[in-house]
Amino acid sequence: MLWLVANDMLYFKVDDKTRRYYEDQWLEPFRYEKKDKQMTMSYYRATEKALEDGKIIIIWVEKSFSATLVAASDKKK
């Protein structure tokens, strides 16, 4: 899964290699509650600027696709 939408926000898949890119922009990961526990997933929120700029969104989609391929490869091992 490349991205997810929750509460009208778009989140992109990240991995150890791409997570820093999002954290450097002060973006938050997707979080939810499960049995009174805060759970964090490996998806980070997209910025308004990325959503409005086709060049930026392409970069984000490529990073997300790369992270998804790595995750799928790790599952096969």
C-alpha cells in the first residue's frame, strides 16, 4: 500500500531510508488508538505544498513506491 487517507489527510508510506525526509519537514506519522494504546504506522502526512505542486508530489510518490517495494521484499524474506 503506497498511501492511506484518514480524517481527510493523505499519508505516504515510508521506510528507514525515506523517513528522515518527512521528519526533517516536521511531518507527523499516522497514529491511531487500539485498546487504549497509541499505535504508529509507517505512513507520514503529506504537506499542502506537495498536494498542490505536481513536481513535488511525483517525488513523494516515488519515495513511497520505493518504501513499499522494500517492505514487500522484506516480507518475502
